[in-house]
Amino acid sequence: MTIGRKEAGYRPLNDRIYDYGEVEQTLDDQDRIEQASRCMDCGIPFCHWGCPVGSKIPEWQDLIYQKDWKGAYEVLHSTNSFPEFTGRVCPAPCEKSCVLAIHNEAVTIRENEASTVEHAFNLGFVQPRIPEIRTGKKVAVIGSGPAGLSAADLLNQAGHDVTVFEKNSAIGGLLRFGIPDFKLSKTIIDRRLQIFLDEGITFRPNVTVGVDMTGDDLLAQFDAVVLANGAEQPRDLPVEGRELNGVHFAMEFLSQSNKRIAGEDIPEELSIHAKDKKVLVIGGGDTGSDCVGTSIRQKARSVTQIEILPKPAEKRADNNPWPYWPNTLRTSSSHLEGCERRWSLSTKRITGEEGQVKQVELVTVEWGKDEAGRWVMTEKPGSSEIVEADLVLLSMGFTQPVHNGLLDALGLEYDVRGNVKVNAQKQTSVNKVFACGDVEAGASLVVRAIEAGKIAAAHVDEFLSEE
Ligand SMILES: Cc1cc2nc3c(=O)[nH]c(=O)nc-3n(C[C@H](O)[C@H](O)[C@H](O)COP(=O)(O)OP(=O)(O)OC[C@H]3O[C@@H](n4cnc5c(N)ncnc54)[C@H](O)[C@@H]3O)c2cc1C
Ligand code: SF4
């Protein structure tokens, strides 16, 4: 009750924008223990309810307070295969529902999580756990993002032979090729992968299932299949000028940047780089914010991020109370690095010279409700404006998984949003095929993908033991 919230904070701005190292700093042990001691061990821990993996937060805060890093890690890891990922990139819904946050500042749960797992690795508590018994059942996991890796971990621990197929050259899904290194260093993924290799999981990168291997082969060779291939179809912007050079999906830009940092050569003619460019990021979400931070590190001349929705309020609205997720303004470390953010702007057209984007026409929009109570957008008369841009990054989210290829070949049913349809057991419409993560839920969060992988693994295990 006497200790205030203390965050580790970011590295100084004039240091961090010159490299791709992680932006967040760490607290010393004494501060961290004090921060964990702020947890009040409430009778009803709403943080546990707010956390998609159901982390037993008060229990491991207490263990940190007792300096029992091993015990804290074991409790933390018991509901989450990858606290080192969520400890870095989770938006921490747990903190928004922390009971302290009703009248005070929440416990630094996410930072405490990162600190616990780093202590566990540094002190040698994270060792391969090689399953003692093998069931002889073979499971294929398609996609190596957090959902696929979470399912693979738990199925391997249950004794099944797990093979993870990945179309990219490296394992990790969006952790590897979406989330920038300044939020999540790729060495953190490699460290866990080495443990998985030691534990007996087989990884097959550079295999696009549905192309290099047919759906029929997959079903013939494996006793169960877990689809964890993400929601990779980006939302497009069907306006005049969309085809101009310099207009790209955010993921084309971000994945190239991560590959470049990993030492891959990007051919000149394919290179998308922000150096000396006026960058316009269309879409005000997290992917857009990652484009901002990456553009700044690539030495863009200017960076502007626009959003079609109105600017969110700084504080919770009356109809958006604790312990729910607050629909308030979020400012990332990238936003603080020198970008202009604007709201209520719709893109009318993109214009260029000699095939290269030069300008974008924007119009201010106003939001109101129609008679049926639905949100409707109208353009404000006379508000049209032209902004200069020589790199436009489309960052308006993802609509659904890519159907063409594996998913259509397997003859799967889709839900109304075009995601793979699953039941509560994550079973798809095709026998022995399960699905988890963005492919069945739509683009979401790392922590939700991890939880979906957990649920799928439990039901695949049940399915295999009944066979
Ligand atoms: C730029 C960006 C930043 C993000 N930042 C955050 C963040 O900070 N915090 C957060 O919580 N969430 C963040 N997210 C969301 C989060 O990354 C995703 O919700 C999460 O990764 C989904 O996990 P997944 O395992 O379902 O799919 P993915 O991570 O998308 O993994 C799917 C994998 O399947 C592979 N694949 C697809 N088809 C095939 C095939 N036919 N054969 C073989 N392999 C295939 C893909 O190559 C990919 O590696 C971000 C997303 C993006 C795009
Ligand atoms: S995984 Fe996310 S929501 Fe759960 S405890 Fe960690 S930071 Fe909080």
C-alpha cells in the first residue's frame, strides 16, 4: 500500500532509434520484488479473469516477493508456454482488470512476467523436459506462430510425435516476421526453439502445405492435424492509385525489415525502404505503430499515421468500466519517437508521377448513429486535403485466412467471417483436423493464440487417446 507503480521505461529516444534492439528496459531485482509486492492477493483476482491464458497472477507475484524465481516461473509457465513472448508484447488485459486499477495504478504484471522468465533462463531453471513415454501417434502442426508452437509444445509433452510445418524460412510466425525486433528480439524465439528441438519436436521450415505437400498426403501421413496457419489476408484499400509503386501492405514492409535485420539480402528491385521518404501509414492500430517505429529506424524524412475512426478518449467512458478492456487512446514507444498521428480521416485516392506515389487525397469523416443505432460515417463537406507521401503503408488489419490452397483443398467449412469454422474443441468440419489461433478466430493477439493452441492440444490429445 506504500509502494507506487514503477515501470522500467524505455531506452532513451536518442539511443533506441539508431538500432533495432529491444526498446524496453529492466528494473533491478529489489525494485521488481517491490513491484510484485504491490499485488494485494485479492479474494477474486480479476487479473486472472482478464488474462486469456488464465495466468495465476497473485500466486507468482507472491513467489517473486519471496525471491523464489524458480517457483514463480513454474506457476507462470503452467498456463503459458511462452511468458517470454507475452512478457514483451502482450497488451496486458490483466493490468486493465487489476483490482488496484479501480482507484490506483495496476501492478506491473507484464513486466514482472518478463522479469520472471528471464530470471528462470539466466538461473538455468528452463531445461528441456524430454517426454518419458512416446505414444507413437503422429501430429502435424501447420504454421509456427504462437498458436502452432503452443499446441506443438503441449502435444509433444503428452508424448505424441509432433512435426511443425512452416512455409517461411524461419520458425515463429508473426513473432518472427511481423513483430519488429525492437519489441521482440528474435534471439528470444531461438532460445525457446532450441529447447523444443532438444525435447524432440521436428521443425520443417520452407514447406508450404497445400503446395509442397498436398492436404491428402497430410491426412494420410498423420493421425491428427492442427491448422495454425494464421489470418494472412490483409484488408486492401480499393481506391484510385492503389497500384502505384510505393504503396504496400504493412506486412510486406515489416517482414522485409525483419529479414534484413536477420541478415537476409533483399534484392534491390524488391526492396521497400523508408530512408528519406515521407511515409504515410494508413491504419491506426498496432501493426501501423510497428510501421512507424520501423520507418523511423530506417531514417524516414517524416512519418504520419492516420486512422478512419475518431481519436479515442484519454480516460474510460462511463459505458466502458473496469474491469473491461479500456477503449482509450494507446500510445506506443514508436509513437513517441517522432510521428504525427491523425484521426477521422478517410483516403479518397492516391496519385503519382511516372508510376510512383507522390500524394494522397484525404477527407475528414464524421461519425454518428442511424435510426437503427448503427455507426455511420459521413464525409465532412469541403474537408478534402492533399498530403505528400512517397511510401504508403496499408495497415488496416487482416480480413481472414487465405482460403486458396490448403484450406480449400481440405474442403473445410468457414464461418461467416471467412475463418475456419471450429467447435468448442477446436475441431473443424473435417475429421481429425483441428484449428487454433488467428486462422479460426481472426487476427488477434499472441496471448489468445497461445491459449487457442492449449485448447486444441488438449482436445487433440483426447481424440488420439480415444482412437
Ligand atoms: C505487425 C504485427 C504486429 C503484432 N504485434 C502484436 C503485439 O505486439 N502483441 C500481440 O499480442 N499481438 C500482436 N500481433 C498479433 C499476433 O502476432 C497474432 O495474433 C499471432 O501471431 C497469431 O498467431 P497464429 O499462430 O495464429 O498465427 P501466425 O503468427 O500468423 O502464424 C501462422 C504461420 O503459419 C504459416 N503458414 C501459413 N500458411 C501455411 C502453409 N500453407 N504451410 C505452412 N505454413 C503456413 C505462416 O507462414 C505463419 O508463420 C501483431 C500482428 C502483426 C501483423
Ligand atoms: S499473458 Fe498477458 S494478460 Fe496474461 S498475465 Fe501475461 S501480460 Fe497479463
